[in-house]
Amino acid sequence: MDAAERLAREALQNSVDAAREGETPQVALRMHAYSGADLDRFWHGAGLDAFTARVGVLGLHSGNAFEAKPETLRVLHVVDSGTTGLAGDPTSPSSKMRKLLMEIGGSQKVVEDKNSGGSYGFGKAVYSASSRVAVIFAYSRTHDASGQPLSVLMGCAYHREHEFDGQTTSGRAFFGKRIEEHGIPIRHDPFVGDEADELAAELNMSREEGDIGTTIAIVDCPLKMEDIKRGVERSWWPKIRRENFRVNITDEDGQRLHLRPLQDPELRPFIDALDVALGRSPEQSGKSRRKADFNKLDGKKIGQLGLFALVDEQEPDEMSDQIDRRDTIALVRSPGMVVQYYRRGFPSHPPVVGVFLADDDIDDILRRSEPPEHDQWDANADRLDPSSKESEIVQSVHARIWRELRTFQKFARPPEKSDGNRFLQLERELAKLFGPTGKREPIGGGKGETPVSLRPDVLIEQAADGLKVKGQVTIQLKEDHEGDLPVIVTMRLSSIDEGHRHLDPIALTASFNGADVEKVDEAEWHLRLSPGEKVDVEVESAVYEPDWTVDFVPRVKPLGVEGKA
């Protein structure tokens, strides 16, 4: 995830979290480019001259505006309406303004706010991280405790601790009112009322009278508006589609960049799957799509899953920033943002995309399972309550999603003839591997005697989230072989369907116990055997789904022999 997409996720999440009861907020992202007199007015109004003399000790990246005042300064505004604004007593540590600017890195929001996006501090830090000079301003129209209109404005710089003119400073600087009281540490309060409104006008941050909400100004922002637009589309299409979430994006030339996720070929299949999950699709069950409503768990509703089979899907170019949609589920909860494009293993056939909409019953549990970046649901998260089976609920969500995807995939798959050539088949009901049925194919795929033997001895074991294959494969060269023999060893494990077609490759780790071996790729090794030498290879697979049938195929052949290993 790049910086533009991170800003798009977090900035909009903050506005969504601040929405007034029963309302969908509106957000505008506007890039301003100040030059000439406009630049001078902003530069001096924001007090940026105070930083230029100490730029070398601030810990900023090269190319920032403090190194040399630029001809053009880019300032990004994030403006929301239909929100509560930065409410609370501006002098209190609990006010939203002070939390926004002074508590970056904390996690209090996770504790206090229901149906929110994630860690309070991390979500706010994205603003300063998007500024090359690490300076932001916040201006908000809100209401005070008595319901009267209140304007507040403050700025903050986030620089590293440093020494300047013989004094050590924390690196934090404030654009606000310095309050000194006897016996009380110095503090900085926001400007309020008319003073805040006048300063907002000087900084080009004014809002209409009665427009409740917040404007964030990110100074010296290097991000491209096209990249921010792309980030909004990738992360917020569920809310845009479901709730008509309005996000206006304007570049420095005043050009409006329109959000059109429906016209994006990468996102359109997910939107089709969303319509299935919401019951809007004309076909709710068939070869191309399916809706699944999960049964309750521990008395809680889980959510809905919409699945959509892709046709003629091509493998994406590894050098592009395309989403690899194949067998991917967009995980979504109440804020309407894609938490994660979730997948396991390797894509199968036909490729499927899906959308999981978490029910409100488990929204708080999933929120607590998210890291500060809220980009996954982690069953091992520290904030989950072990006494309430919350970890089990998160695990169950992942397991049910993947089971439904594979079940639908088998149903949607066109019939195909069995290749009839299996070496080893692992069944879920048996906690071990059967030996090969019928006559084993000679090594190298040809006929005749081979000088090297291979004996597998592996079992299926229970794992925390499924099953895994573990055991030993013994390779030995005949004692009467003339000289050393270089060999190729391949070991492949994959799931198979009822027609014995390979579906998902499953990762294997192999330890050759001290033998001099060259690893060619994830499933192939080269080594040299001496006459009579025996090598015991310890193998262990990644954990796979408990309802999979799998096929383990180890092979060995002399290096240089033609034929597939």
C-alpha cells in the first residue's frame, strides 16, 4: 500500500468515524498550489519562517520546502461535512482537537468509540506523514457543551528531538495560544471563536457559516491527486456503492477527478459480488454467483458473503499495481471500507472474487481484532477477550469464507476429464497418508531399473487452523553405483478435486539434514549422492483447510535425464 492509498484510507476513515448520527458524511480532497503573493501570505501566516534556520536538525527528507522556499507550495486540504467536527472543550486533554494533534500514536479511540475504524493515533499520523515538512493545520466548526457554535484552529509540527541555540527541544511545535500559569506546566491551546475564523481565512481554510465539520491542511504534500483518487476507489467502493458516499477530489489546476469504481475493470467484479451479498443481483445462486448467509455463532449473526465467478481472467503483470483478484475476498465491516483483500494459497479454477459484509453483531469484535493500520482481522490480537470466544469468532469468519469460496468454485467449475495418474492421495478422514496404489512409475518417467530409490513416510497432523503434512522422504543411491550421481529431487503438494485435478499448491519446507543441496525453486532441489549414501529429508507443509483432499508427489531422477521431474 503506497502513501496515497494510505492517506485515502485513513483520512476518509476519520471523517466517517466523526459522522453525525444517521448521516453519511461528505469529504473533499483539494490540492492548492500557492505561488507569488499567495505563497508569501500563506508562508508568513502559517509561521513557516521559524523552521528554516533549523531545517538541518529537524529530521526531514531532502527536497522539503524548508530547505529553500519553493516557487510553488502544494497544500492538500481534507474537508469533511456532515460530521460532529472537533468537538469538546478545546482546553481539555479529552477534546478531539487535542487528540488529533497531540496524541498521535495512541489507541484510545479503539477503547472509546464503537463502529469506528481503528487506532486513534495511527489514523491521525497519516496527515503529518503526508507532509514533507511534517506540518499540519486543523480548523473545525463544531458546537460547545451548551450547543452553541464554536470555531477552533490549531497547527502542529512533528519533528525529531533536537538541539538548537543551546536548547534541547522535543521537536513538537504548536501554532496556538501559549498558556503560562503559575505552578502549571506550559500548554498550548487552540485559537477559538472569531480569532480562529480570521486565522482560517488567512490560511485559506475558511468554511461557510453553519457548515459543521473539519478542514485539515497538509503542508508541502508531494502526493499526486490521481494516486489519491485511485486509493479512494480501491478502499471505499463498498460505501460509495452502498450508501452513495460522496468524495470530491480536485487537483491543483482546479480539475475535478471523478470517482468511477464501476468503470474500473479490477473493481467491477467485486462490486458485482457486493450486489450479490446485498440481495440486489437478479441472480442470487447459479454457476456465476452465489450468496451465503452464515449461521449464528455463539448467538451472534456473522454476516453475508457474495461470490462472483470470473470469466477469462488473466494472471496480472507482476510489474503493475493491479489487484490480483483471483480467489480474493474483500472484507468489509460497518464503516464501509475494504479492510483487506483476503486470500489464501494460490488461485484455483475458475477464479472467484467475493465480498464479505460483517454483521453488526460482530463488528466490535472484528474492530478489536484489527492492528492500528486496520488492514486485517487477526484472531490473535491482544484486544480480543479470550473469555468471550472472540478469537474463535474471528477464526470462524475466515474459515467459513474460504469454505464457501471453495464449495462454490467446485460447483462453478466446468467438467474435466481425470488424468488418471496419481501417486499419493491424502484424505481428510484419515490422519495419515496411503502408499501409492498400483505399480510405481520408474524414476524419470521411463522404463528400466534406476540406481536411486525414494521412500516417503509422511502423515497428516492436526494444526491450529486445519491440517498439515509432516514426515520424512528417504533418498538412497545404490552401493554398487560407479561414482557419484547428481540428482534432481522434486516434491509437490496440492489440493485436488473429485476429478483428481490439481487445485491449490501448498507450500512445503524441506530439510536435507546436512547434505550439500542446491535449492532451485520452492519445489525443486539438486544434490550429489555418493554410492550407498542415504539422505533423510524432513518435510513439513503449510497449514491447509481441513476439508481439502491433497496429493503429495515426491520424485527423484538423475540430473540430465530427459523428462519431467
